[in-house]
Amino acid sequence: MSAAGEYGPDDQYEWARPPAGGWTADDLDRLPDLPPHTELIDGSLVLMSPQTRFHARAVHLLEGVLGEQAPDRFEAIGRMTVKLDRRNRPEPDVLVVPVEADTGPAQTWFRPGDVLLAVEVVSADSLERDREVKPRKYAQARVPHFWRVEQRDGLPVVYVYELDPATLAYMPVDIFHQRLKVDRPFPVEIDLTAINRREPRA
């Protein structure tokens, strides 16, 4: 939903001047002309740098395989924000959510209670956010499963975490090279070397 009509022509980049106290999660749907995939972290807008080929292919691979292997009651979806609280609305690279969390074609965010798995593919400009800031916030919001994906020699390395509900912190489960195979949150097996495999044209 956009409220661009609330702003005049001189306010095209109104988002460049944050209000006292910072922006709120709802502002992402109201501010005009925000760059694509803008996140909100602690009331500050985080603008995305151009993605690398590795990042694009890793997201494509994980979203596709998770979508194929998830139980019918779940779907994998890429680049949707999660409204964690009033001051935080990050955008994981891939989410697994229940199909009933779909509120219609104009939907722009999910609740943290809807998220079964959040996946972040680390980029050079997002190292601290993807390794520390966002996992901590997902855990505090009780997102039960988190994967962090890093690039090594052109291939994904997947760090798998599961929430400890007593401490609201992620516990490491395993690190996967070449092939990922887990039973939780549902059975998944991914050939990580397929990231560079091109599909044959019809």
C-alpha cells in the first residue's frame, strides 16, 4: 500500500531526512520512492547495494529447492519483509511461511509468528547485519530456524541454527558444504554445487 499522495513534489526523497526517534515499520509502506529492498533496522533505513551474481544464484537455488521440498502447508518466498516490531522490519533473502499467512497480492510483510525459517545470504556490505544483528533480532522475535549462507570458492556454505526458546538465542546445528541435509524444520536435501548449474532451455 502506498501513501505517496500524502507528499508533495518537493518531498520525493522525504525518507532521506529521518524524523526524531527514527522511522517506523509502517513507514516503509508510506514513504515515496524508496529504493527497492529497503530494510528498517532500529529505526534507520538500510539501503541495499547491487547484489552479486553469487547472491542472486544462491537466493534462486534456496528459494526453489525449499519451495519444492516444503510440506504443502508451507511456501518459500524471497525478499519479503518481516515486521518484528515498531522499529525493525528486515528483509530476509528467503522465508518459509505457512500458506495461510498470505493476505493477498498487495501484502508487503509477514509477522514473525508466521516465519518458520529465515535465510540470509551474506554480502560484503551486510556482514555484521547478517552475522550478528539480524540473527539476534530474529531469535528475540522467536523465529524458530535461521540459516546463514556464505560464499567460499564460489559455492555456498550454509550455517544452520535452531532457536533455544529458553534463552531466545540461536544454537548452531551444523555447517554444510557441497550438500545440505537436515530433518528440521522439515526434511530438506540441497545439492549446493547446483548453484552454478544452468537449466537446459526448452
